[in-house]
Amino acid sequence: MKILIAGSNGMLGQDLNNELADDHIVIAATSKIMDITNKKKVLKYVESIKPDVLINAAAYTDVDGCEVNVEKAYAVNRDGVENLTIACRENDIPLIHISTDYVFKGNSNTPRLENDELGPLSIYGKTKLEGERTIMKNHDKYFILRTAWLYGYNGGNFPKTMLELSKNHDKINVVYDEIGSPTYTPDLAKGIAELLNSDKYGIYHLTNSDSTSWYDFAKLIFKIADIDVEVKPVTANEFARAAPRPSYSVLNNEKWKNNGFTPLRSYKDAIKEYIHLLKKEEN
């Protein structure tokens, strides 16, 4: 199968390439190769490649940056997605698109279902929701995967930040009143691979199993890494950031399981693998 990956140099994009390259022909398209905000070039490029499926891992994901660079956020997360969707429709190509928990208000205390009420709090969430809507408006063959709290080897992320901070700090402040499911991008890539031969189109939630707070996740990271550092719990309001975050970001993965796809392992097992990989690289 020939697979075109938009945003192939991102954290998830690189893991998708690693996961799929052995069994498929993978066309890795960075923004330099295919600028998704340029409709004419997108249509021409997709037509020239003629992939069997297109995976969109491209996005403007700087949540706080989106509050400042609003035009860029909409250009990439809405208009760019529309361009890819139209290219897929015109060439009869299924689209796999990565979305986010930020499309919800995050004011509940039960895991979010795919059809729950939407209400993004931030520009990032609003642009990602618009991206979802333009897909549903313009194409029939799509998978929209909402995921959350991504981390992986090939990009900046929360575990890596915690480990770096611990090198120069004895005490680290971490938010305790935001709950979610940390999701390891190699695991997410394995889940996405299951969609390649499926026609069970629609919106799905997919994260690593179980949930935690940023505070408890930080403590687990230091425990696994055997690092002695004091983790101090603070509220989200105390931790000044430009964009508001959902206080509860847990996504219900039952639809994914009920459609015959493999649930992802617990975040606790995934973070152990990740920390051990980082430590191995250091030695």
C-alpha cells in the first residue's frame, strides 16, 4: 500500500514512518515538500503521488502560540485540512486525520464520548474543531482520531521537559488539577496502522489506557527514572499560560474497541518503555 504522510517530520509523523515503512511504500511529506496551506500545490502533489491513503499528522500544535498567531493556526489547522480533504475526495483517497481532546470544554469528570457536546476553550481547540468539520463537510471516507497528551522520542514533550528540569532544580511545580491520558506516539502509530485496511469510517477516540494528572505523571516519571526531586502540586490558575486548557481531558476509547480495533496499553507501561529508551541513549 502506498501511504502519504503529511507532517512526516513531526513527533507522530516520524513514528508513523517507522511503524509503516517495513510493510508499505511510505511517502514522507514535510511542509517543504507539501505546504498544506497551499491548495493548488496540495492538489497537484496528491494527484502526482496517487497514494492509497493519506495520513494527516501536520498541525500547528503550539497551544499558547495559537493564541498569538491566530491566522497561522486557522491556516494550518482548518484551511490546510480542507485542502487535504478536497485532494482526497477528488482522488477517492481515504483520509486519516489526527485531532485532539481540546475540542471539548473539559469541564466534565467522565471520559468523553465521540458525540459528546463540543466547546473548545482555546484558539488551538477551535481551529482543530474547524478542521474536523471541514473533513465531514467535504469527504465521506475519513477517520478522525482524537488523541491527547502526546509524547515520543522525536520531539519536545512533557516527560522530556521534566527530566531536563530535574538536572538543575531540586523542586518542580506541576499542575495537579488537569486530568488526562498520556499517549505514547509509537503506540498511537500502531493504532493508526490498523485503519489502513478498514472502511469503518468516522470519529474515534484513541489514547493510551488509564488516566492521571500532570502532577502524578511527573512523580511517576521521576520514580521510573530513579531521580530524587520534589514535585510540588499547583493549580492551573497558578501556572500562568496564554491558552486555557481543559481540566478533564480523558477520552473514552470504547468505540475504538467495539469496532474491533486493538486498545492501547496503559500509559504506565508506555512511559516505562520511553524512560528506559532515553536512559539507554544516555549510556
